[in-house]
Amino acid sequence: MRAFPPNRSPRGRAEHSPLPDFCQLPALFALFIVGALTVTVMWLARDNQRDWPAYSVSMLFVTWLALVVAVTLCKLRHLLQRLPGHLPYVGVWLLIVLIVLTASALARWLDGSLQMQLIGSSMMVFVRDNVVIAALLGAAMLRYFYVLAQWQARLAAVTRAQVEALQARIRPHFLFNSMNTVAALIRVDPAAAERTVEDLSELFRAALGQHDIGDGTLGEELALIERYLAIEQLRLGTRLRIRRELDELPADFPLPRLLLQPLVENAVRHGIQPLRGGGEVSLLGWRDGDGIRIEIVNPLPTAPATPGNGHGLDNVRQRVAYRYGPLAKVQAGAQGDRFVVLLQLPGAKA
């Protein structure tokens, strides 16, 4: 249950707020449900005849009260979060009690002044009962929010550790293959090898210089791919042909770093390198609602290629699952004489 999505810092790390976001529908829904269930249970617990008008008025009062509480906590959340330790929860609890006390006293005074006789008990009893109920339910609900926040923090820590492990496995793989490219160029074109080393320094600065696991952008990832393809173009020459149809993609789309580059690398190494005449790698992309779809296509060699370990594709699948959840898809397989990798990534939710 993803009741309250974590906020993200500018560096992309998940930061779990000590308080739920009362401006979001899950928190408002929880307040309404708790209030409605309380009124219903108290009404059903009566021994006398069921009083439908009283139940309707009570439900209206609790609904209005829940709305006032939610709006107040939403507006004051940024101030409450500045309090140290568990004091934000204490502050929320005191606000709930204060709002219920004030609203109950106002409702009882209006009932008496207008002689509506909707509230049978005295001012003191009515306010006292409502404050006690609000204090108990508020404490229980805040305890639930606190436990939920702790669970989300632990889950995020485990996810970060898993993603860090995946990236740690990708980086040596990327470095090893890139240095092989330089080694091949040294034998055939030392000047080109020198230029490639300079390009590699920029490439590694972009690819390995990030010490966090936060998102980059699609534009940054495509720039990284262009650096890689420029190096491979020097090594393979006219054997490597690139077709790009990426104009419709939003450059600021959030994307985990080094997500697409391993797929392009696999397309070159397993689709182009084994072919004597080379072939074409297609990079296709387009919008898909709030998300994007990207296809990476390479030819299939006529002879069986040297089997890989599926390292790059498996890592991409796992990282996409961690980052985007079940709505994302990564499909890969042969289609006729081509090998196609399709990524369907949903848009980021606010």
C-alpha cells in the first residue's frame, strides 16, 4: 500500500518525511473513514431506537470536522516538520484536540442559540466526550502513520542498497568493454586511440562521477550514449550505422543513470560486431501518455553469436522494476531477423 509517497531531494535521494502529507487524498480519506466509522459504531451501540436524523447530523458534523482538520494540518505541515524528534506528531495531536474542542463548543453553542435541540447533552459533557474520542483516535491514527513511515524508510533503504549493488556491477562491466575498445584502436590507429582516451575521460566523468543513485535525465543518458557510439564508430567505421528517431522524447524525463547505455552496448557488441558487413542499430523513441517508449533494434547475426550472460538486460529489468514499479515493461527478443528491446516507462507521479 503506497499511502504516502516519499519526497525526493534535489539529488534524487528518497527522504521520508516524519509526517504524512495531509494535502494528499490518502490522508484526507483516512480522516473521513475514521470519523465515519466512529459515528456509525456509536450509533449502532445505542440500545434505544435508531435515530436517523441524529445519525445524519452527526455524520455531517464529523465530515465537516475532518475537512477542517485536514486543511489545517495541510497548511501547517511545513511548520510542524521543523520540530525535532517526535514533536511533529505531538503537534499534530494537539492541533486535532484543539480543533475538535473549538468546533464542539461552537456547535453546542449554535444548537442552543438557535434552539434546534439536535444535541441533548450539556455543553461540558458534549465537549468533553468529543475531545476524549478525538484524543484517543488521533493518537491511534498518528501511531499508524508513524509505523507506516518507518516501514517505508526501511523499504527505501533496502531498495537503495539493491540499486547500488546493481550499479556497482554495471560500472566495471562498462569500464572493461570501453578499455577493450581503446586497446583495439591502439593497434590500428594510435592517434584515434589518443582522441578516444580523451573522449573516455569525459564519458567516465559523466557515467561514473555520480556518487548517488538518484535519477538523471533522458537527455543526459542520450548524451552518454552518443559518446559511447562515437568511440565505437572509430573502432568499427562504416560497419556501424546508427538510425535515430528520438525527437519526440522529453529531454527532462527522469531516468536512472546508465539505464540505456548497456542496452546500446549490447546491440553493438552482439548485433554489429559479429557481422562482417556490419549493420544498423536503431534508436527509436516516442511519448506514451505521460510516459515514454524506447526501442533499441539491432540485426541478428546469421551464425550463432557468442552467448552472453544477460548481465546488462537483467540489470536493466531490475532497475526499471525498482524505479517505476509494475506499470513499467522491459521486453526483449528476436523479431524476424532483428533483436528488439522495448522499454515502456510510465511518467513520474507527483
